[in-house]
Amino acid sequence: MRMTNMHHFTEHHRFCVYRDFALSGMDYRMLTNIYQPMIGAFAVGVYTTLYQQLAGEKAGFSELEQQRRLFLSLELEPGERGRKFFVEQTSKLEAVGLLQTSRRFMQESEDYIYEYQLAQPLSPNEFFKNQHLTLLLRDKVGKYMVLSLRDHLIAEEPEELAASQAEQLSVPFYDLFRLNTQVIDYELEQALYQTAPARQTKAALDVTSKGFDYSEIIMRFPRGSRNRVCVEALKFRTDQLAAVNIVAKKYHLSLQETCRLLDEDGVFDEEGELQIDLMQYKANLFFRQDKRRDEQAERYVRKMEAIDGGRSSAMASSTEGEPSSETNPDEAERTVEMAFYLEVPTIFQGQCNVHQYNMLLRNEPYTLVLKRYFAQGSVPDGVLDIFEKIDLNYKLHEEVINVLIHFIHADRRSWAKSSIEAVASDMLGKQIVSYEQAVDYIREKMRFREQAAARAAQEKDRRPGYSQRGTRGGGKQKPQIPMVANEPNDTPVTQEELEEIRRKAQRLERNRS
């Protein structure tokens, strides 16, 4: 609990407690064996005292009482010293996630009312999955004590069950019960809505309730960070908190990753405003890095499984005295209908006919098909990597990948990563899962390309000033300029015209002089 002025927190202020659970025997054991070594016995005592303000068989809000009742129950001095001690103990409870404290201002009395919202202790499985709580417990009691507590609280699955396969036998709700949905009881629905806790109604209207709460973020945010003040302001800026949750949901960020992003330089400007574009950019980098690591790990696991499977099959065949082979003899080759035959590329002319080529695309692994398209079977590592990603991560079928390889070559596309991945992404988006669908896909692509080329040629021929040869003026680059003909004039000059010419010549002569 952060209190800057102790006059705003006294034993005369009223309080209430909210909880929506009841403590079980496991919860009490977690409080005494796990939480008490971390926060101390007095903090656990404060927790149980707050819990008892509401009857054990009820959930919701307790009645408003003066905090003097809490101080007397805890034997605290009703003064500044007792208040500081109480604030210190509640802060420990808040830090480990057992308590959230809020303050409400009452305009009528112009005073504050304190609300203590209790949280249920974590179950043993959830607690030991929480890294920072486990490390805190280790710092308090030691590593071996932590392991001993875990063994006492969690019963492991028997080895016989771990090696067996489970079958789901549970009966769904609607297989057993039938509800009368034809009759709508508006009175019952209205009564349930009105008696529903106010906290649930607020959560339904609050956009931040679907993501990380402010208390979750602030508890895991470093206290010495430069952005601490800006993150604390999110408590009153629900719009910015909602934007943070939208980014976290969009890029599948955990609470730890979200806090790490909010701690980055530049995420908040000098005035404390959240720079959502920068946060989205950095969140996208996190998302892409995690995706890349997961894909690499998946490919590595698949490789190891393939190697182990090959070794085990080789050992089994050697034990039985039978030669091992790459293909399964019991697996029949799948045929290709003539309507879906692809033409044999030029590089394979003379090596196989159209039937053999299509059988190869339908049944061979993509790694062998790739080797046939490259000189001496030396496939570049970059090409192998992208097709391995398409196979293991994108889960495209082998026959579809082989048709993709044929299309890359036949369409004279680049073997660059971006070009191959663009076609593979398009196939994934259109849900191409069979050889026939892949053939129809590339035929449609080739047909569209031919139609586009034909339209471009027609548009070129229709342009004015262009001949069939494609040059201006019927094949001549320069325009035809009319020349003055040097032909004799048979019409004689009259005497009047001759006199007029002489007079003009005399005027010109006088003007010169």
C-alpha cells in the first residue's frame, strides 16, 4: 500500500473487505508452509483477520466498519506507528499477490473508504510454476527446503499411469441434460442481473478486464525503472491500459514480456503518453523472435526423431536379417489421373515420360525431387531451409510441396526465399492439401498469367501511332516533314507587278543609305 500522507489513512477511516472464495485445508497449508516464510507470520495474520470480516459461508463485500476494529484485532497502536506497521504488512501481502488495496472517495462525507480485496492462495502447481515467487521462497528458506516442500505438497503421477494412454470418457452437459429454452423467464433474469455483484458488472464493462490488470503489471514492474511513474499513471488512464492489453493479446505477450516492453526506452514520451506505434513495433519483434525460435526447435526435434527412428528401424531389420530400405514396401504408390498430368520440364526430357514424372511428384519425398532440379543434386542450403520450414512448420503435404517445386521451375520464378514462401503462403491460405488441388492451383496461376500477357499485348497494339512493328509512323522514327519543291513556274510576271517590285527595291535601298 503506497501512502504519502498518513493523515489520509487512520483508524477512524472506514473499510470493507471483498472476497469471492473460501479458504480450504490446502489454502491454509499454503499460507503457513509457503507464504509465511516469505512474508512473515504477522502479514499472514493480517490476511486471516481480513478474511474473517466476512462469514466463511459467504462471498462478496463485508459491512463498512472503522479501521479501529482491525487495529484492535491485531493489537496495533492506534497511532502513526501502528499505521505504518499495518501499511508495511499489507504491502507484503500485495507484493505476493494475496491482496489488492484501493481507496474510494465519498463526495458526501468528503472522506476516503478503503477496500481490501483478498485473493486466494495459489495452488501448489501454480505456485511452483511462478518463477519470481519460487525464487523468493528459495532466498528465504534455501533450495533444498523448496524441493522438500514441493514433494510434500504435490503427489506425482504413478509410473504405470505415465506410460499408459488416456481415453476421455466424460459425458458432456447436453448429452445428459436438456434445458427448456422455449420459455424465457424475464423476471428471473432481471433478478439475477440485479443481485449480481457490482464488481462483476464493472469487469464486464471494463475493456481492461479481458487482459492484464493494473495491479498485475505494477507488481511485476521494476521499482527502479525510469518508466515507473508512467506505468503507475496507467491506473487512472484506462484508455492506455486497454491499448497495452490490445498489443499484448495481438502478439501473444506474457505478463513478463509486457512489463519488459513498458520498461523500454521511448515507449513513453516526456509527458508520460504511451507511444503505441513504437510498442507495437517492439512487440512484433518479440513475437517474430519467439515464432522463429519455436520453429527452429520444432525442426530440430523432428530431425532428432527421424534420426532415432532410422536407427531403430535399421537395428530391427538387422536383427531380423532383412535389409533396410528408405521406402516402406507395404505402402502402395498412389496413381495420378491423366486429367491432372503436368508437363515434363525440358531438363527432364529423355529421362522420363509424362507418366513417370507425375508419379515421381506424387510419391517421392520433396528432398529427392529438389535434387533432380539442381545440377548434380547440390541443393543450396537456403533453398533446403525454406522447404524444410514449409514441410515441418507450415505442414504442407509432400505431394503439394513437389507441385510447388514444379511450379517454381515452370513459371521461371526465383528460387529466393521470398518467392518460394509467397507461393507456399498462398497455398496455405487457399487450403491446398492434395495433389489434384495443387495442380488446379498452378494451372489457374499459369492461365491468369497468359491472359494478363495477352491483354497487355492487345493494349499495346491499340495505342495510336503504333504499327504492327511497334514503331511510330509505319516503322520510321522521325516524322515526315514536307519539303519545298524546286519546280519552274510557267506563269509570266506582268508589267504592273514588275514596277511594284522595282519600287520596293528602291525603298529598301533608300532605307539602307
